[in-house]
Amino acid sequence: MNTLVAERNNIINNGTSEVARLKQQIEAEQVSAHRALHSPAYGAAQHKFITRRLERMGELHDELKVLVGEKDSNVFLVGAMNKEVAHARNEH
């Protein structure tokens, strides 16, 4: 029985740390894309960079959905995007 409890706790802890890792990565991609959007760089390179950041956010979001469900992952994603926009407004 102790082995089952230890295994369950390990699964929960690993799942929690995986959720935290995915959320952190989504926020980092959002910050990066937002900064690139408002940087003085122009042209296709900037567009490709921003597109890749958004694609990566989508990939991470898909992984997060598996762990926490679609509703919670959507709430987090929208919150992360709004957080960066609010942060950028406060910088100006």
C-alpha cells in the first residue's frame, strides 16, 4: 500500500511541475512575441519570429489541455496574454 501512495504522490507532483513548466513556457513565448511585435525590426524575419512564438504557444497549450482540461487551459492562456498586454501598457 505504501508503494501505491508513493507512486500516486509522484504522479501528482510530476504532473504539477509539468503544468507549472508549461505555463511558464507559454508566458515566455507570449512575452517574446509581444516584444517582437513592438520592436523596431521590420520585415519577414520579424513576422516569422512572431509566427513561430504563437505556434509554439499553441503547441504548449495543447499539452496543457491534456493535463488540466480545455477550459482551464483556455483560461490560463487568455490570462497570460492579457497579463502581457497590461504589463506593456504600464511600461509606456
